Amino acid sequence: MPPLVMKIAPWVLLVMSNIFMTYAWYGHLKGKPMALPIAILSSWLIALPEYMLAVPANRIGHNVYSTAQLKVGQEVITLLVFILFSYFYLGEAIKWSTLAGFSLIVAGVAVVFFFR
């Protein structure tokens, strides 16, 4: 793969995988309640594509990024996907304290990426 694709592909795959995982973890909270065993089984089925995207993302990404960079980058993606999901899908307000806490995590990511 060309170098630019090697740099971008892991992040695209991680965004896609996090969309699946966020829905698997929190999607069952909306609407009428379902039995816990059904929620668990359906979440596992939704999580399968997540793993099918996350594993190649990390394999491709490891050629360009350190594992620490991949992990903290994935955490920022998780937080961004979570904020959007909770606001648009679950209809929850975004609080200043949530944004402040997430910002501190993003600051930690910057330390890992830019001060190696």
C-alpha cells in the first residue's frame, strides 16, 4: 500500500469499528427494554464486525504507528463516536463536564503522539 494509505487506513477502520462497538454496547438502551440475554447475544453479533475491522486496523497501523499511538488514537475515536452516538441516537445532552473530561484525555493523546 502507498504510504499515505498506510497512515490513513487504520484510523478509517478504527472509526468504523467504533461505530459498531458503540452501538453494540449502548444501542440496546434506547426503546423498549429487552431481556438481558437477548441484549448480550445481539451485542455479540454486532461486535463481530467491530473485531473484523479493528484487528486489520491495528495490523496495518502497527507498520506506521507505535502500539501506544494506536491505543490512544483509538480512545479518542471512541470518545468522539460516543459523544455523537449519545447525542444523536440516545438523545442525551452533552454536558460541559463530559467535554472537559474528554479534553483531558485528548491532551494525554497529544503527549503520546507528539512527545515520543
